[in-house]
Amino acid sequence: MKTRSLGQGLQVSEIGLGCMGMSFGYGDVHDVKPMTDLIHKAVGMGVTFFDTAEVYGPYINEELVGQALKPFKGKVAIATKFGFDIQNGKSVGLNSRPEQIRKVAEESLKRLQVESIDLFYQHRVDPNVPMEDVAGTVKDLIAEGKVKHFGLSEVGVEMIRRAHAVQPVMALQSEYSLFWREPEEAIMPVLEELGIGFVPFSPLGKGFLTGKIDANTTFGKNDFRTTVPRFSEENIKKNMALVELVKTFAAEKDATPAQIALAWVLAQKPWIVPIPGTTKVHRLEENLEAVHVELSTEDIRKINEAVSRIEVSGERYAPANQKMINR
């Protein structure tokens, strides 16, 4: 596994591991032992970048990641996030007030069992707290040695610039894949200008680009995709044209659709590090093999040209969550 540089100094494996689904979002909570084994397998295969957040669970995903990676302290980077108000075990809204950021930092340090958080993202922009106050608080935490690097998630150009002016932003985390290319329009040029790394979550389109989902697929009651318009039966049928396209290129390259989707993301910029998530070892192995899939400039041109003719149907979040996206 090669490494890539996020921003101006965070060196990580070229593919990371999104750990959310082990505890939150995609159905039932998975047992600690197999998820710990999976994380250890990832480390053994060269992954040095792991993503979690206090709200995943809440709390239990950070605890899992912290315990699993305790033997590898100093050899891996863990990213976590602040920005939600959690009461009685549930998120009740956004909260990025300075005192809340400090509280989350202290609690995350304990759960992750580390002395300093490698990358501390604001999970969602809080409209009630100026970005300058958020960035300033993280700047103070960096000065105190409790945080190493500052990140943002799902924010637009204005907020990126405002934050970066106070404390250099090391990485932006947002959704990006063949299924969702909006960041290319305005966000990625600014990241390149400012020297900020890009960490795409859902680089496999929340599982859609693996080719394993069709109109007959049903999701469990705790799977957030049941609320996502893009995963309605009607929209899945409409969006299957994209999957069929990826399958065609996969056959040409003797690869899987997931590997083509990840290889495409990796080929866009050298400062992009996707973080596909999984709870299955064989999927982990499949995803990491994407680094060996070579897409030529002509391959990328053909894929982009073909994808541009396909219109993706359905919003990527339910209305309540869509409101939290800052653009």
C-alpha cells in the first residue's frame, strides 16, 4: 500500500477504512471481536488511516476503533469528528460551540485511547456558531497538543476559506464517487488552490457501485438507506444504468465494479484518499486491491464521457439531513 499526503503534512495510506458501518447506520451493531479482527486485517494489509466519529453509535464506534488500534499507536492515524449535540444517547441537533468542541475532544481522546487526535473534523457546519470561532477553538486544541490536524466535512467554498484563514484545514471529507460528482464543480478547485486534502466518504455510492444492489434489494429497519430517496425502488431502477456502465469497464479490466469505482476516485487527484467502509473481510480485501487497478488517461476519459450521459435520480439524503449540508 502506497501513501498519500493530505494537506500539508498528514501522510496516510492511499485508501483508508471508514468504520461507521461497524456500529451505526447500515443496520444492526456488529460484534466487537469480528470488527476488531477486520480492523487488524486492514492494518496488516497496509491501511494506516481510520475514520470514526462520536455520533456513530453514539460513542461505541470510537470505543471500538480506539481499542482495536491500541496495539498500533503511533503507526496509524485516526480521524474523528465533533459537531452534534448528543443527549440521552441520541443526536438532537448541531452543536459546535467552543465549549462543546473542547468537551468532545476530551471525551474522544479517552475513547480512542490516544494522547492527541490525528484529524479532528467539524462533522457539519453549525449555523449558530461562526466558522472563525470553530477554527479558532481547534487551533487552540492543536496548540495544546490535544489535536494534530483540523478537518471539515460537507462544507462549501465560503466556509472552507473562512476556516482556512484561521487554522489551516488539513482535509475536507465529503461524499464523492461516480454516483455523486458535485464536488468537482467548485470545491475541488479550491482544495487544490489551498493545499487541502480530500477524503471522499461513500466512494462506492453507499454500496450501489458494487453492483450488489438492485430494485429487489431490501434494507433492514436500522439501515439509513431506507430513508434515502436515491435508494427508493423507482430511483434504483433509474440509476442501474450507472452500475451497468461500471460493470462493463470492470469486465474490460478484469476487476470488480467496486475496484473500478475506487480506482476512478484515486485517479482524479494525488491528494484524494477514499475511505470505503465494510464489515466483511473479503470486501476489505477486494477494496484494497483497487490500488492495483490501472486506469489510463484514455480509460478515465471514456468513463467520464459515459457517466456524463447518465442522470442520477434521487437526493442523497433524507430532507432533515439534507438541511445540514453546507454549500
